[in-house]
Amino acid sequence: AAKVGRNDFFGEKTAEEMKAEYREVISLLSKGYSIRDMAKLSGRGVSTVQRVKRLIKVQSPQ
């Protein structure tokens, strides 16, 4: 029987890979833009911006 669903080979990106790929979102985040504005300006989805924001918050708790 064939396996259905996502391929297990491709997992989550590491924090460093995400920082490199979403550098623009991180820059906008540091400037205080809203999630929707960051999504529009960077051409990314709102969910992606939220995920990056969550990653950054976890990486540097204050």
C-alpha cells in the first residue's frame, strides 16, 4: 500500500535557514510593522510572518 500524506524526508527548516530565508520579514518586524503590513511588503503570507515572529520571539526571550 502506498503511503499517503507528507513526505517524512522534508522536515522543518532550522532556525538559521529561516533567518536567512526571511531576512526581510525580520527586518520589518524590528521596525514595528504589523503582521499584515509585513506580509504585504515582503510578499509572504500572514501565516508565514506569524511563524517567523514566533521563531524570533523564542530565539531571543527578553
